[in-house]
Amino acid sequence: MKHTKFSTIFSIHLAISLILFIPPIQSTLSHTSLLEQICRQSPHYHLCIMTLRSSINHRSKEDIVGFARLTLEIVNANASITLQHIQKGNIQTRDPQQKRALEDCLASYNMIVNVHLREALNAMNKGDFKVVKQRAYAAGVEAESCDSKFKSSSIAPLRDTNRYVQNLCSITMSIVNRLLWTNQPASI
Ligand SMILES: *[C@@H]1O[C@H](CO)[C@@H](O)[C@H](O)[C@H]1NC(C)=O
């Protein structure tokens, strides 16, 4: 009787131990909570979770550096195509004021893609997170500048994109802040 009880308790204990120490479950949990942690500290929780969670599966690196790089790549993809759209004249308007606004936005998106995000990605590869933060900030300012050109008109063709670029840039900055604070060595 006593022996049976003991062995039952022992096997329950063993089962629990096995469940708790199966490595794949543990590592999945820790990745999820890293993403959660990062996004909770960012200024746009839902956008952060949605953007990073959907792209995460294609990547092997799920550390803070990997998340920062991924965010930059995603905003860069959006801004690059936006730049092409403006260049090709896909965004059309007859209003002369809007035409001028679009010319300013062309200049802004040219800076965002060919200067700031390019430099940010270069700096990311070198582990120079201070520069990453500066360039992400500068890219956000350019998107805001483009948006302000449409303030007086009723239609703002790039509003969603400008918001998106600004928000992803501030998410990038908040992720990079973690790297600057913890002084974690860059994994390249
Ligand atoms: C960029 O993102 C915004 C916001 O989600 C979206 O409205 C826009 O269509 C995107 N642009 C491109 C070229 O994917």
C-alpha cells in the first residue's frame, strides 16, 4: 500500500519534471516573452506585436538585435516601395499645392530610404546602436515632415504610410534603447 502510494507520487513527480524541463517548450516560452517584453516597452504595443510576430517565423535569430534589425527591414521595405510609387507618379493630383507637397515627400522619402534607413542598417551590422537610434529618429522626422505638407489640404495620400514609418521608427528606437542600456554585446 505504502509502496504503491510512493511510486504513484514518484511517477507524478517525474511526469511534472519532464513536462517542465522539455527544452522546446521552454525556449518557445522565452522567445514569446522576449517579444512581449520588447513590445510592452515600445510606444505602439499592438503594431509592434503584429509586425514582429508575423515576420518572426522566417528568421532564426530571435534576440533583441534580431528584433531591431527586423523592424528596420520591414519599415525599409515599406518606405522603399512608397518612394518608387512617388517617383513613378502613381500618386496623382491636379491640385498645385498637393503637387508641391508630393515633391517635398519625394525628397523626404529619398532621405528616409537612401540615407537614414540605409545608414541605420549599416550601423546595425556594425553593432553601432547609437547611430541606429539617431538614424531611426531622423527617418521618423522626415516622415512627419512629409505629412505636415498636407496639413492644409483635405486629402492626405501618404498619411497612413507616414504614420506607419513614424511608429515603426519609434519602435526601433525603443528596442535599440534596450541594447544601449544593457550594453549587450552585438551579435552579428
Ligand atoms: C506601408 O504601410 C502603410 C500602413 O500599413 C500602408 O497603408 C501602405 O500601403 C504601405 N505601403 C506599401 C508600399 O506597402
